[in-house]
Amino acid sequence: MIPMPTGATPTGVDDVARALVAGPPPGSEGHPPPGAVVGLQLDGVRTVGVAGRVDGSAAAAPMTRATRHDLASVTKVVATTSAVLRLVDDGALTLHTPVHRVLPSYPGEAATTVEDLLRHRAGLWEWQPLYLAPGAEQGPAVVLDSLPLRYRPGTERHYSDLGFMHLGRLVAAVFGGTLADAVRTLALDPAGLRSTGFGPVDPAAAPVASSAWGDRTEQRMVATGDPYPVLWTARTFRWREHLLTGEVGDGNCAHAWGGTAGHAGLFGTVDDLLDAALALGRRLHDGDPHGLGAPGPDPGQTLGWRVREVATTNGPGTVLWHPGFTGCAVGLLPHGRGAVALATNRLLADGAPITTERLWWHTVRLLCPDLDLDPGSASTPPLPARHQDVTP
């Protein structure tokens, strides 16, 4: 086994959290989040650091270790990918099962498999506001199944919220119940995640960080067509304008799917994110029968999770990780020796926010200074801009 860096202390983790809210990482543009929670587990020792406030106001409550966060796209791995792999373990599904065999109305190619969706290789649109579609009242699944492909399936990775919406439907169908029940039974309970689940979260019942001002991000995306062309106009849609606290920020999840979807919707704590990563580590330690840790056809992507090659003083390894648009991320350090988790409310920054990816890798660098994050940059280039997670 490759030894992992030591020397991180509770004070050090607190310092990292404070650094995130104090200013942007070196070389980064943007304004820092008003609050951050940082978690590290290394060789069985867990430390969590907290700094800042649950929203951008001076009178806001402080962040705490128990604060729940809108996990956004981290839902894709903690909930949906974990549930899919549990179904595969149980023999109810295989990675090579054609999607249309479970979802007969699936609009993609007949040969597209569960693995293609997990690897974002199904040729689907990255994002569309399903709630604006003509006929949206018929339900999001009807709209989703009406969309044409954007790319040739099976040729390259195109990060897709829509693909994980299909996976959420697939999980519920195979499980034979609601997606929320499926995720709880197949993913969250087995990993011991007691403070994580689909929202809404009542701020009076549990501490929860605010995540965004209404639908501002998606309103801008629809108005500008940036970063993706939008198929429909907003017409007379009533955008949310209030501070979202315990209410999912992702518009498709909120307006189309009722708060529960395969691509977004989970709320959880940093401790639960660490537990989710450690559960992934146990899966890999038990033999990795599905190739989670194996190289795939696209740099930086495995089954659901992203992957980055790193090096320690004694050899190579990989970080399996995934970001969320709200400012959350989680990752498994090489060889299952530990995990890092991050939760911020970056979209409430006093100005243009720093990207989640910048906040995440800055956090990993500070917590694990002995990791070389760019040992083979020539052979493992960063994902092209069009492949980044820029969905809300």
C-alpha cells in the first residue's frame, strides 16, 4: 500500500476552512464563499474544520459540523451510482444491460447500456430546462424521453445531467418503488449515512446552509444560451427569487422532479460525505469487480466518479472524486487510505463565485501536501472545457 501524507491536525483542518472563506486560492478568480466545512479522514483519524456562516448576511448563523448542505451533483455518485452498483451486486442488473430493456421509452440508441450512462457516453444533451418544455405538465419523464440525442453515442464523454435523470428512473424501476426509497435502501443506509437524504430540509428541525438566490443561475442560462443552447423559452415561467434554504437549488430537480432525481436533490453533512467515500473505499478493497478503479475510455472519468492520477513519495495512485455546483465535493484518496469532503455555499459569494473545482483541489492540496496532483499531466490532461460540470 502507498503511505498517505500525515501531519494534518484538527487545527490544520480549521485553518483550511478559514482560508477558503478568507479569499480566493492563489491564481483563482472570483469571490470566496461565506461559509465552509472541510473534512479529512486519514488512517482512521477524522477531523472536521468549520468557518464562516450559513449565508452571506452578517447576522447569519455560523456553519457547524452538523450543518446540512445541498449536495447538487454529488447526488450522482453518493446516491445514484451507489444504488446502481448495489443492484448490479444483487444480480438485478448488469452494467451491460441495455437501458431500453428497463426503460422502453428511452430515446437513445438501443445499444446504449447502463455503463454508457454512468460514463456519460450515451450522446445525450448535457442539460435542458425540462420544466420549460411544452407539455411539461405531462411530467419530466415524458419530456426527457422526447429529446433527441445531441452526440453520437459511445464515442466520447459529454457530462450529462439528463443521463443521470434516466439512471434515477432506472434505479426506481428495477427496485420497484420510489427513487427516494431505493436510494435509502441501496445506497445511504448501507454506507451509514444517517443525516443525508432528499430534501426539503426544514431549517427549524435541522441546521442547513443556504445554497443560492432562487433560480438566478438557470435564468441566466436560459436567457443567454450559455453554456448550452436551450430548446425552449421561459415564456411566463415564475422563477424563484428567494434565498434557498433547505430547498434544492437545481431547477430541474425542484420544478420538474419534485425534489428527488438521479442527478441532484440530496442534502447531507460533511461527515456523511466522508462515510460515503469510505464506503467506496471498502468496495474497492473487496476486489473492485466492476472496474471502478480501472482506466476507462475517457481521461478523468470512471463509473459515475471522476478520477485523477496522483503520486505520493512511494508510488502512484488515483483520487476518485466528484463535485457539486453548489460548492460541495467529495473524494477518496489513493488506495482507500482516507477521504476528503468539502461543503461551501459558494453561490452566495459577494460577487462572482470561485468554481467548485478550484475550491476542491485547493482544499486537497492544503490537506494533503505530500500528494503530487499532476504527476503525468502530459498523458492525463485535464478535461476539455466542454466536458466540465457546468450544469447547475
